[in-house]
Amino acid sequence: MIWTEKDNSLYRRVTFKDFSEAFAFMTRVALLAEQQNHHPRWTNVWNTVEIWLNTHDAGDTVTDKDHKLAAAIDKLLP
């Protein structure tokens, strides 16, 4: 699944083999987010990670910062 724009957020759902793979992915995303000073809203249930990106400083809308982080996240996926 690719990113979709809905309710003023970029959204993506990613499913992994197990919890360990999902958590490892979240750790890599956390490092990217910290580097970009742009942090996602996300959830993790067992092997599934859901991510929502929007820019709080811009009134909770989708901006270039969100697209940049989304592209960086995509590079972490096989």
C-alpha cells in the first residue's frame, strides 16, 4: 500500500512478519523522525504499524515536511 491523503494526514499501513520486525521498523522510523525533527502519530498492534503524518505547526495539514518524511520511510521498506 502506498501513502494516501485523508483527513489532513498522509496515511500508510505496513504489515510485517512479526512483532520484532514491526518494532525494528518503528525504531528506524524514530531515528529518521528525530533527524528531521518531524514526528509521526502511529500505532503498533503485533505485526502492523499504522502511520499518520501531518504538520502541527501548519495547522495540522499535509506539507512538504510530511512528504519528505514519507519518502524517507518508504526507503526503509523492502
